[in-house]
Amino acid sequence: MMNETDGEKLELLSSMKAHDESAWAVSVHSKLPILATCSSDKTSKIYDINDPKNPKLVTVLDEQTHTKTIRSVRFKPSKEESYPTLALGSFDSTCSIWGADSFRSEWELLAVIEGHENEVKSIDWSTDGKYLATCARDKTVWIWETDSMNEEFECIAVLSEHEGDVKFVKWNDKGDNNVFVSCSYDDTLRIWRQDDYDEDEWNCVALIRLESTVWGAAWVDNNTVVCCCDDGEVLVYECDKYSPSNENEGNTLPNTIKKVESWSISKEFKQVGKRHEGTVYSVDSRNGKIVSGGSDGCLYVYERKDDKSWVVRSSHKLSHGVREVNCVQFSNDSSVVSCGDDGYVNIWAIN
């Protein structure tokens, strides 16, 4: 049944007890029918989800590579179905890179990346797979350039403008390949763009100040970003690229800091809908939809209308029992994956 507030109820397709401890993140491959998980138990698991109602465990990456919680997992984008690559970020301050000839063959450790002073909170690949962004409790974002074999990683930039833990990084996967966002405990979201003349230079072109910790973000389209916050907000912003920064005070970077380029930021819709009754830890977006999940255990799928307003398309309360939802991601246009403190990974159909 649909109601005006919560929309249709999400349908649970499958529920996997992936970990005995908290499942922190999931990643769905861009081409292959596989998803990866990571956990406080210091392992990552890969599942075949060709049949989303009957996922099958492919492998467990647990060669004692990481000594603490694995907090982030991300498949490298690929146009091919061969040679899948996976990155893991850990509270032991390192990242590991894994690869295989095919997703059903044996996965091997390709590289271990060291650099951050303490806990790595999030990792993400650029859409062309050339760069890996990592962020950590040390208040920095590092940009790594890799080779075609994913065995050599060179740090080309360290971005230290945030004043608190950097919780999340997300490359623009809807257009500009050289743009990404970072979210922080300092109550800000920053948009970064690669310099036109120096590929190793990354400029902060926009600064959005919010009222609480920013936990996650996703690109709705090439010019629009959604973020989620500690105060239960899910917010959508439009980027007016290359415009003067003296408008919309508080939402753009001061000219005294950045003179080459700055973007004007405007709220498309202040609240996608303050449905959550606690922290919203994760958001994702795909084809005009947004999904959010958080500490109240609720999932909400929002849909954008022609007038740019947002309504709840589907939802599910207590999606992981009484436990928190840590991560959400669209699997395809009609399904969503979530993971939570209960160690479960759930696949949901959007009715």
C-alpha cells in the first residue's frame, strides 16, 4: 500500500548474514553481477548476485592483510567484465587492492597503500579508474594515481583543508571525471576539481557549510549533489559552475583562498524530506532517485518530480531490525542494497 508519507514498502529479496560483526559498507560492480562487503571483523566478502533472491558467496578476503576494521570497500569502475579490481580502506590506516582474472577465480592481493596517519574512513575510484581518492581521521584527502595493472600507486596530492575527520569521498560518476566531493566532521562538504593546467593540482571550487557532521554524498547528475548529515537532513545542492563566489555567502569558497575558479552553490530543495529520526549515514543516487539510510534503521527512496521537488517513492522501517543502517547503494534501477550493524546485507526491490 502507498501512503503520502512513506510511499510503497520496499520488498526484501534476500538477506545475507555476511558478518558476525558490523557490516560497514557495500559496493556493487558496475558491469558484473557481484557485490562486496566489509566489516569490523577485518574481512571483505564477495557475493554473486546474478540471482538477487539467492546470492552466493564467491570468496572471503581475510589473509590478515588488515589488523583493524575494514571501513570502506569499492570496486574499480570498468567497461569490461574481466579483471575486476577491489579497493579496501581500513582503520589500520592502510588500503589494500585486490584483483582477479574473473570474479569467480581466485582473488589476489595486488598492493597495500600506506600514507594516512590513522583510520581510513572512505575510498573511491574515479570513473576512468585512473585515480583513487582516500580520506581519513587525519583530516586529509589523498589522491593516488595507479598503473594499468593496479599494482603501483603514487600519491600525487594531499588535500588538508578540512578541519575535522574526513568521513567520505565520492567522485562525480554522472559527468565530469575530474571532480569529487569530500564530507567532514567539520560540518562541511567540499567540491574539488582537477586543475586544467597541472594534473597533480586539485582545487577546492566550492565549500558548503552545514549544521552538523556530513556523513556521505552522491552525485544526482553532473551538476547536482546530495549529502546526508548527523542531524537527519538529506540535502540536495545545484552547482553553478565557474560563477563568482561572492554570492550565496557561506556556500562558496572565499576568493582570498581560491582565485582561479569557484562555483556558486544553491539549494535545489532544502530537505529531500526529513524522514529520519537520527543520523543519516549513507545516500546514493541513480536515474533521478535517491536512497538514504541511517541510525533509525529506516530506508527511504526518493524520486525527483519535474519541478525538482522530491517525494518518497518507497521505504522500509526496521530494515535491519533494531540495528543501524551503515551503507546503502543502488544495485540497478529497481533494487537497493543495504548493510547494517547486525552484520546483514539485504537486497531490496523498489516497487
